Amino acid sequence: MGILKERFKAKADADNATIKELLKNHGTKKIGEVTLSQIYQGMRGITGLVSETSLLDAQDGIRFRGYSIPELQAKLPKAPNGTEPLPEGIFYLMLVGELPTEEDVQYITSVLQRRSHVPNHVFSVIDALPLSTHPMTMFVTGVMALQTESNFAKAYAKGISKKDYWEPIMDDAMDLIARLPRIAAYIYRRKYKNNEHIEPNGLLDWAGNLAYMMGYEQPGFMALMRLYMTIHADHEGGNVSAHATHLVGSALSDPYLSYAAGMNGLAGPLHGLANQEVIKWIFEMRKELGTDLPTKEQIGEYVKKTLSEGKVVPGYGHAVLRRTDPRFEAQMEFGKKHMPDDPLVQTVWNIYEVVPPILKSLGKIKNPWPNVDAHSGALLVHYGLVEYEFYTVLFAVSRALGVLANLCWDRALGFPLERPKSVTTRAVKLWLEGKEEIWGD
Ligand code: CMX
């Protein structure tokens, strides 16, 4: 960890100096205004957070430290004979702010391998849950059980100085990222594969080892896991999982507690759980229509039925994006290369042609285009991973890279307790009548 910590600290010192200067010169500059509607509508569009690892543009999509997904696919180091970027690379980029060399990525892989031991009590806690428990509940429970290992919690109890917080936070982040594939694979094998477990393979990279421990050794699936873990890693700071992790971390809750909080948010159907909802919805459509390859007309009718029942079309729409998600496009490209004739994948592409015009015609949906979750499940099913309730766990393992890199930055930049002002409708009414002030301090 020596090199990684040295590089991180050097960048953190430089960034701290930049922020200090920036606030000295421009600290009172207004960055936007807040309307009454916005505070009743999920704070949509209010710029109110700093998140250093990635930035989302409504038209361009996500950029990690300035690099788009196609750029990262070209520039990040790959596994030997591999075609997809190694997620260790995007983690390094988010943490250190620069593209890694092959050597840097190998170094992260080896650190993660060394730190991947999961204590037995974590498995015992997961085993205590009924088999019917949703995999995301098992996953977050496993992470909570692992909190006994937090370096930060121990250091804080001993009285660590504020300026040193970042170091045990980074140790926790690395430990947690290293251990998550083992926990995820354990849950998968326990719930779906007769409780028969596969020991880690010390020669594999982080995502390859996850695939291996789940029982998927096909090179195509390993490549998919590397791509999947890279593209789901981060989506700037305001989405539910990133924001919840950052918020809870601002109370100096350790990375285990903070990440678990974020993943409880990821488990919501409007966020990460949408990936299971998409496949569930397609499977139900196929069953109802009695075909594996519904026509575009049949899909159109089914979409209208879903909407008429007051449900959302899963995998479509986004709070910030106003175009097809580049993460959807990256997966579509993978599908075209590896499985162009798969009827489920073709159905995802047919849905992509049918849904946007229907959603647009409703006149209220700001983004009728597909998001990341519209595609991922079909690729997983292709390789035999049909247990769709497990999909959000894969998303969670990947999202650890972004939210935990962010926690390191939060503490290195000394971000304080997050505490926005809230109001009551009564106070709003009095304010409109000029009888009460509702501004925060
Ligand atoms: N199907 C049907 N209706 C939709 C819709 C969809 N896919 N997307 C948005 N709408 C509706 C909203 O429910 C809202 O309806 P009401 O005014 O009746 O409440 C209206 O359109 C306006 O919503 P919006 O401003 O366009 O979208 P929001 O920022 O409020 O919500 C999101 C964004 C993602 C929650 C929403 O598009 C949605 O529910 N999509 C389906 C679930 C999904 O795919 N989530 C995954 C997102 C990516 C991720 O986080 O993983």
C-alpha cells in the first residue's frame, strides 16, 4: 500500500491547497438558485455536493476523472489476452487521479489478493439468514458483520488526529473491496448452487476471481465481469448509493457502515435493483406472449399495458442523463461481439427501438432513453446466470470502487458533517406570507 498511499497523499495535499485558494478567491460566488419546486422534487438539479471521482453530463454521459467510457475501454490496462479493462484500473484512476500503468494495475490486484481473507463469523452471520432472503439483504448483512474489522473505527476509538483520518479509511476501503467478491460469491453459491463453495484462485484478477468463485470460468463471462465491474463503478455523487455512502461517512461512520448504507439504497427498484426488474419484466412478457422473441408490435403493446397498470418501464429514464446511457452502449457493443444471435439480447435491442417513442409520447418523462440496467441482465443470462435476484449484488461489488474511493477523498479533503436545512410546508406557507424566514444559517 506504500506507493498508493504516497501518490494519494501527494495529490490530496495539492488538491487541498487548490481548494483553499479557490474558496479564498471565490467562496461567496453563487453556483445556482433553488426553487420551491426543487425542494419538493428530490432536490433534482441542485448542485450541492463535491464528488471528485467522476462527473455526469446530461448529454455526454459519465466521465471518470475526465475520461469517457469508450476512452477508458481503449486506455485502461487489460488482463493478459483480455479484451476488456481491468476494474482495478478505474479504481486507481478514481483514487490517484491519473491513468494507471500495467504495473500499477498489477500492484492493485496483488494488494486486493493479499487482503481478501473474510473471517468465518461473516459466513456464519449470512448462514443464519433463511435461504429465501434476498441476496442484497444477505450482502449488506455480510458487510455489516465484517465491520468488526474496521481499522478506522479502532483508530478513532484510540483518538486519531483529524489530519490522519484518510489513512485507516483507505485501509478499510482496500480491505472491503478485496473481500466483497468472496462475500458475493458465497451468497450466490449458498442460495443457488447447493451451498457448494469454490475457493478463491490466487492467480486471477479481482473481477476474474469473482467470476471463478461464482462458478463461471468461461473467458467470455470473465471478460463481461471485467467490463461490468468497470462501467458500474461510479456515477458522480448525487445518486442514491453514492450520496448515502458519502452522507453516512460524513458522520465519521467507518467505510463498512457507510458502504452498507449506500448499498441499502442501491437495493431500491428505482436505482440498482432495476437490473433485476428488467429481466423479470422481460421474462414475464415472454411467458405471457408465449415466445422467446416477441415482435416489436407485441413489445409495444406490452409496454403500454405496463404503463396503464401504473408501473414504470424498468431500465428506462434517468434523473440526470438525457440520452442513451453510454454504459448501455458499451454493453450493446459487447453483445454484438459475443452473442449477436441470442434471442434475449435481441429482445433488449428491440425494446430499445420500441420504448423511447412510447415514453416520449407521454410528454412527462424527461429521459425516454435506456440506462445501464436495461442491458446488463441479458448478457448475464447468456452465460447461464439466470438468477436475476442476484444481479444487484454484482452492481454493489462494482459500486464499492467508486463510493469507497470517494470516502478516501472525503476524509483527505476534510469534508465536514453533511447537514442540509429542511423545512415544513407550514413554514413554507408562512414564508410565502412574509411571516417567517426559512433560510438555513
Ligand atoms: N417508465 C414509466 N414512467 C417513468 C419512467 C419509466 N421508465 N421514467 C420516468 N417516469 C415517470 C416518473 O415516474 C414521473 O412520473 P410522475 O410525474 O407521475 O411521478 C415522470 O415520468 C417524470 O419523471 P422524470 O423526471 O423523467 O424522472 P425522475 O428523475 O423522477 O426518475 C428514474 C428517474 C430513473 C427514477 C425513472 O426514470 C424511473 O423510475 N425509471 C425506471 C427505473 C429504472 O430504470 N431505474 C434505474 C436508474 C439507473 C440506476 O440508478 O441504476
